[in-house]
Amino acid sequence: MAGPVCFYVPAHIIDHIAKNARQLGIDPEPAQRTAIASQAARQTRRAAAPANLTAALTPPRPGKGDRQIFDDGHQWNTGVTLVRGEGDAAVGQANANAAYDGLGATRDFYRDVFGRDSIDNAGLTLLGNVNFGVQYDNAFWDGTQMVFGNGDDVIFTDFTKDVDVCAHELTHGVTQYTAGLEYSKQSGALNESFSDVFGVLVKQFAGRQEADEDERKWLIGAGSLMPKWGRALRSMKAPGTAWEGDQQPATMDDYVELPDDNDPRNDNGGVHINSGIPNHAFYLAATALGGYAWETAGRVWYVTLTELLGPESQFTDAAQATVEVARELFGDEVERAVTDAWSRVGVLS
């Protein structure tokens, strides 16, 4: 089943780095190469659309939910050399092992918490690629596989270092196989937000961390950004404050209107920017409820994504659906917490 190419670092940030590298005192070439390679990945995905339509209409064959990790050898191709398969011993490449572990942590989270059999719920083999390109400043899900760049070690470092990077990108796959949220404006911001939500939940689940106001539990990409530039790429607790390139609003008062022109340089209408609003709503609901966030707030968000939303769903649709699910699954207390969270970010009045 096809979906958009979903990049961890938004295109407008990569473009900004490339254009302002000299003022930042850094080499512009890694960001320039990243922008070119990312555009090529988008074009490849668009060209594959007719074949993917046929695949989308074909019921998935049950798989084993296994993992395959490829070393791309710093080429601009994927699937170059298989270095580790399911059950194989660790290899001599730290990032290949980290990718293997990240894919496994995400798969196990969805299986153990929600009973989901891989991201398609039919045992899809999880493919991961490391050492993609040269100083590639990103990671992405292309509709079929995960690709991790090494970073330039100036602004970004190897993207396998954060389990929430892997979980975020694979959750784009879950969305692809369920709600199919269109990658534009509010529906696209929801697509990004659900990936952030389950990215942090996989991280919290792996560490058996309870939900509280400690911002470190709510940072996205804290290990992928070099410390000189900030704490992380995004903060669910305090959107817009994670680093100097963080433009996310926390409430609808600061919603950013961008053109819906399918242009990644406009963030596809603000999908990575305005996702800060539903991100903050989840943070408020989860911390109000406390305990393990995946058990209550996380289940509400999961059922909403997989059962109640569709391609054109907007913020109000997600808010109303989560309130409904909270009431049906857990009763008045959880319903009030979810309603209050969406009200505080200005989505519900």
C-alpha cells in the first residue's frame, strides 16, 4: 500500500540550513545533498504510484513480522547489502544493530500493547537501511521501508540513535494502512502528530517510564540533534522551544497558515509545524491522567487513528473522536481529561 515519503527533518528546515550554512559557520554541502536526495526519493515514490495502487487493492499476505537490515554503503540506493536478519547475532556496525533494535522495539510495542501484528496488522516484514548516502541529514519512511542517514555530525548525528525516530517513521506506516491521513494541512499535521505521539510512547514503553511533566520524556529526536543547536527537534510539552529552528505552535491561537500546494518547502501546508497543537493536546491529556501513557491516553489515540479517522480528517474530527473513545473505553474521568486537553489548545471550545 502506497503512501507519501515522510521525512523526519522537514524539507523547509533542510533548505534553510543549505541556504544559510555560511552564516551558521558550517559546510553547506551535506544539506544540499540531503535536499537533492530527498527530492529524488519523492519522485521515485510518485513514479511507483500506479503499481502501488494495484498492491493496495490486493489483500496482504500474512507475514512473519521479521526484520531485515541493509547497509547501503554510503550509496544513494536502498537495499544494497543485507547485514542482519531476524534472529541473527549482532554485527560489527553499531547503527545496523541500533536500527534492528529500533524496528524490534516498535514492532513489539504495537504487538504487546495493542495486539497489532506489525505495522500493517498482517506481519509485514520491516526493512531498515543504514549508511544511506553521504552525510545524509535525515531519516524517512518511503511507504515500504525505513531509511536512516548518518548525519553530518555538525547539526545532525546518526538517526539510529533515537528509538523515537524509528517509531515515528514506522507509525507513518500504521497511518498508511489505517486512517490514510492525507499529507497536507491539518490532516497531514495529524499524520505527523500521531507519529510523534507513538514515537514518544515507544520510547517511554521501552524505558518503563510513567507520564509526568519531565520534558525529556516528551522530546522528539533528542539524540539526533547535536547539543550545540538545542535539546531536540520538537517538544510535545513546549512546542516551539526545542531548538532555534522549531516553529511549532502549542495552540490554535498561533496556527500557521501555509499554502496547500503540495510543496515540501511550504511543509505541505504546515504538517510538521502545526502538528505541535495535537502533540500538545496529547501531552496535556497523558500527564493529567498519569501512569503509563500507553495504557490510557495512548489506547484512546490508537483506537481513534485505526478505527475512526479517514484521509481528510481535521483537528476537530480527531478531538471529537478521542473524546468519544475515551468515554466508551474508560468513562468520565478520562473523557474529561481528553476534553480539557483539546480545549486548552483551542481545538474544542
